[in-house]
Amino acid sequence: MGGVMGHAGMAATAVRHLRAAGSPTAVEPLPRPVLRAVREDERPPVDPAEFRRVLGHFASGVTIVTALDPEGPAGFACQSFASLSLDPPLVAFMVARTSTTWPRIASAGTFCVNILGADQGGLCRSFAVSGADKFAGVDWTPAPTTGSPRLTGTPAWIDCTITAVHTGGDHLIVVGRVESLGATDEDGGPLLFHRGKFGRFDGA
């Protein structure tokens, strides 16, 4: 199964599975658009390199999204994460359609967002690579509700059930209902990503 359409097909299969499985805590999603490849006539006249350069000026936090499927733990580094709704409690993350980790998260139907601290740039880099054993030497415990990996030493975590998957160009928008969450009482700052580099929040 190759290319964008192959991964779109896997995403569509995941959506159908989630619809069929249901959950007493599930949020009724809006009608989902058909997942498909981006047509040439939909591509704006924006140079991809310039797009990345300009958008790189927006500083973001960094997370690692994890899940547990029959093959074991899976996860990937993710900047595109946000809170979405307070009532019901929803969060969202964006993932490339070409991600090899996403089908495993979709299959699990659940995920845990691990928010990284200022000293965890190395951990982020290890989860940003493809094909390696990302969990080698990484300590984790099951999140209390879904069992998704909660990485040891992260300042905060959010344990979720997938409720909707939407198309977003060459990415997918994954919405999760928050089942449980927690944070440490330590004062360490967040890990930030800005213009291709990690940084710290100095509180100024």
C-alpha cells in the first residue's frame, strides 16, 4: 500500500472502525469529509520552503504522542497539538498521512500526549526518527485509563480516546476526548521549538 492514497485508505479504515466500535464517552462527530489526496488544482502558489520558513517563526511546545497496540508501544514527536474544547474536554493533534506510526495509534483507538520539558530535547529527537526502536531505554508506565505509554519524567500528560479523524490536506486532524490527565508540581519550563531549533521559556 503506497503513497498518500494508501495512508488515506488506512485512515479511512480507522475512522470506520472507530464509528463501529463506539464508546459511552464518545462525542458525536460532525460529518467527515472524504479522505483523499490533494489535487494539483488545490495547491496554492506558495513555495514549500518559504511556507516552512515563515511558519517556523511561530514558536510551539513539543509533545510525544504515544499509544499501545498488540505490537507494543508506539509514538512520535508532535508539535501540532492543541487544546480544543473544555466541555466536553477535547484535544487535537495533527499527523502526516505518510506517518507509519499513525496507523498503529488509529488501531489502538487511544493515545497519550506527553508534554516535554526544557531538558528533554534528546527524548524528542529519538521519537522524531523513523524506523528506529524509539522506546529503547525509555521508561514509561501505562496511563491510568487507556494504558497508553506515559513517559517517565515528562512535566504533564493527557490520556485520551480518539473520537474523530478529519482530513487536512497532507495531514490528518485527530480529535481525542480527555479521559484523565496530570502534571508534576515542579517548576521546570517547557521545551519550545522555534525556527528549526529547541529553546527555553525564560519568563521575561
